[in-house]
Amino acid sequence: MDQLTPIVSLRNIVNRFGEQLLHDNVSLDIRAGEVMGIVGSSGSGKSVLLRTILGLHKPNSGQVLIEGADITSMSQRALIQVKRRYGVTFQHGALFSSLTVAENIQLPLREYLTLSQATLDQLTALRLEMVGLPVSAATKYPAQLSGGMIKRASLARALALDPQLLFLDEPTSGLDPISAAEFDQLVSYLQRNLKLTVIMITHDLDSLMSTCDRVAVLVDRKINVDTLVGMMSHPHPWIHDYFHGVRARKLTHSSDQGAAHGT
């Protein structure tokens, strides 16, 4: 699949909860190999949109196409096969507290594949190395990990089945600035080397600057999509305020550097 071909397409998505209209004919194309950031105000429906793309929430109307297949009309059996092709990290890691890191990483492998324990252990060690965790982390429980280590362990689990698509829900929330920057660098490194398509829900301007090719902003029940540079000149008041806050100079500088490198 070439970079100009959408790997994920939303077509006229409507999400309504009672009388509240959350998404009003939202359409979005995500190209293979890009990093798409999704931002929006509190209550704009970022998490609902993510759940819609993942097939965890069925919209009132519209289509979600993953590699051309409409998951909104699929049987559960067919949807399971689609889910094998993507990995997800959730905001707080969502690791099972009663399982070790190794057991968490091995869950999707056990669900979809029949592998020996030795092979499972080898794949676990490889995933830990990929996300920058020591092999000794395999035997630890989530409660024994720092916030940054939990994020990395969750990422290792998301990568267990070698997905083409990676969904990240607030990947740097709760991290200190140094740990957040390191995680952003890790995501960029993995995206390049594994040729991933990444869809990232975030509120972190630094993450947008350092990792994203384009940004989708949910506002007024619609979605606006552009590069960071393009978003800087968007006339909508909320978008303008978001991209011209206290970090505006830093954001502009980073965007200019990205433009110079063709991102």
C-alpha cells in the first residue's frame, strides 16, 4: 500500500448519544505510513472517535474503512481478523495488574497464535528490547513499574502481533517532560523502522510537533485536517487559541524545521 492510499477512511460518521450530537458527518482519510494526531477540546468526542475506528463503538451512521473493508457492517468473526492487524495503547496503559509484563505482552500472541512457551518468551524479550525496557522487566507486575515503564510495556503489547496500524490514546499523559520526549522519540523511531501507520489521540503540543505529519482537530462536531503549519493559520477561534498559546514560538520553530525536512 503506497503512502497516498488511505489505510483508514471515515465516511460521514455520525455519533449521537440521546439528544447530544457528538460527530456530524465526520470524514477523514489516514494515509499509509503517516502519523496522524487527533486533538480537540474536552467533550469533543476524541475517545468516542477512536473507539469508532477500532470497532468498539458502532456509529449511528457512516462507514469506517480499514484497508478498504467496512468494519461497521462486519460480523464479529470478520472484525476479529481485522483487529489482528492493529495495536492499541490506552491512556493509563490498561495492563492487567494480576499479570506480569511478560504475561501481558503474550496475551495477544496466545489469543491468535499457537506458539511454544520458548517462542513466546523469545518474542517477549524482542518486544521489550524494541521499546527500550530491560529483560528483567518481564517478571515484574504493573504496580512495580514507573509510569514511563508502564507506557512502554503497553506499547510492547500493542506491537506483539507486528501490526501495520498503531493507535495511541494520550500516550504521554502523566509523564514528566523528559520521559514524554523520550516516548515521542521512541514512537517516531518505531514508526520509521517498522513502517507503521500511527493514529495518536493527544493534547500534548510537544507530541504533535515531534511526531505528527498531519493533525485532525475535532471542533463543533466536525473535523479539520491539515499539517501543523496549516493549522497555525486556521481561522477557527478554538484552533487558533490551541496553536497560539504559551508554546506558540516553540511550536512555530518546530513546524518550520519539519517543513524544511518535508514532513
